[in-house]
Amino acid sequence: GLGCDPPFRMSVRITNLSKQANEATLRDFFSFCGGITNVDIEPDGALQAATLTFENENAAKTAGLLTNALIVDRPITVTVVGSTAEEAPQGGENENLAAAAAAAAA
């Protein structure tokens, strides 16, 4: 139902994030992409990782283009959550839906 799962393709996962970056850093940096509804930062080894949720899919898509951009002193990696580009670049839309359905049923 609504509100249970993170909105599909409206969130981005940010890794290789400097310890010096905080929520304000990320909100400032990604603000031009679109409205940000949620910022979640957690430690990731010596660095940090973050999940940003946007108001719409286009904002997340725009944020995804900022992968390798410098925040503080490191190039970040940005992956759009729910996009399967990294796992199955050749997969059709139906396979993605089948996989999502299988994951939901699990």
C-alpha cells in the first residue's frame, strides 16, 4: 500500500560520501533537482551513505546524473533506487516487474 515502500524510482542512494557532509550539505547540493522529501544518512565504514527521496521521479533521475560530482572532498556515487540499470541493462520491463513481484511475495 501507499506509504509502506519507498516510492519507486523517486529515491537515490548515495555512497562514497564524506564524513563531513550532513543533511544540509545534501539538501543544498541536490535542491535544484527538485523537492526533497526525506534525507537518511548512515555510517558506511570510514565514510557515509545516504538515501534521498524526492517529490517525483524526474527529480531523482536528475540527481542520478550527479554521480561522480564532488561533495566536500570526494566524488559521490549516485544510484536511482528501483532502477535496474546496474543489474540488468539488457532486461525488458516485464522481467523487472516479474522480479519486483517475486521480491514483494517473498
